Amino acid sequence: MEGEITEEEMKERMHLWEEGFSSWTKGDFNSFIKASEKHGRNAIDEIAESLKGKSKEEVTRYHRVFWSRYKELKDGEKIVSSIEKAEKKLAKNKETNALIEEVLSKFPNSVEDLHFNYGPHYQAKGFSRQADRYILACCRKYGYGNWLRVKQALDKIPQLKFDYFLRTRTPVELSRRAEVLAKLLQRTHSYSSLYG
């Protein structure tokens, strides 16, 4: 509603209007920012898919203007900082996905054959070795970072149906455990300690 828009937001809106984005709303702007955080600033196809009612050409043009003029926005630096932080997380997830794929592809039956020499900092109370293997297998299949999907998949694995501790973990708790396991994989980059 017009009465709820601040003066700064009205200036921002008028500025975008002048640039030829009269059909873009504050909601479209927010969706553009969220999609940029989720997929990365250069994932135009994915960003465009996230913006209902906007063509790829419109999103591409908006993208070009936003990145060339974001410093003119009241919170432009803060918005870009948030996008950059999300992009670093995406890059880390991609790197971790590659590491998990590289390690698990070395085992014909990764869930049964993969073993860890945890050391004092990696074994956690409550998480079994079998659960750890399945967590990594689900990360491999659904993507490191896709925690809700990993949680849903773990809940459906028959071998884990009596693992009450694992079944009661939240996606956030699973993400923390997967992060620990990823660090273990990185620490044992030679992978020699993963056997037996």
C-alpha cells in the first residue's frame, strides 16, 4: 500500500520507474535479491524462474541495472554484502559436494564400506557410524546444503528406522553433523584413514 512506503523506498521506486521498470514492485525487488542469494548473482536462468511473471529478458535487464547502480540504493552495500556471503556458502557447498562425491565414488557400496577413524574431535554422542555413512550418502544424492531433503530421505531409510536419535534430529542439527563429517573428509584428504 502506498501509505506504508517510506520516503526512501518511494525514491528507490521512482528511480527504478525512470529506468523503465514500472511493472516491478518492491516484492519483485525482494524476490530478485532472495533469488540472487539462493542461486548466485550470475544464475540468471534460476533467478528468472524465481520471479513469477517476469521474462528472462526483463530479469537480465534488471540484473544489469541493479549491479551497475546498487550503490545508489539506501542499503545497496548491505544487500550486496548479503548476496556475497550467500555466494561464499554456495561455493563451499559445491566444493563439499565434490569432495563427498570423490570419496564415496571410491566405494562400490559406500554406505557399508566407508569407515572413519574419527579421532577425538569427530565422534559425536548419539550419531552412530552407520548414521554418519547414511548422512554422507544422502548429501551425495540430494546435495550438501539441501538439509530438508536429506532429513526426509534419512527418515525413510529402513536400516535407520530404530535409530531414534537420528530420526529426532532437525535439518539444522543434521547440517552441523554433516559439516563435521566434511571436515573429517578434508582432514583425511589422502583418504587412507577412511578404510577399516
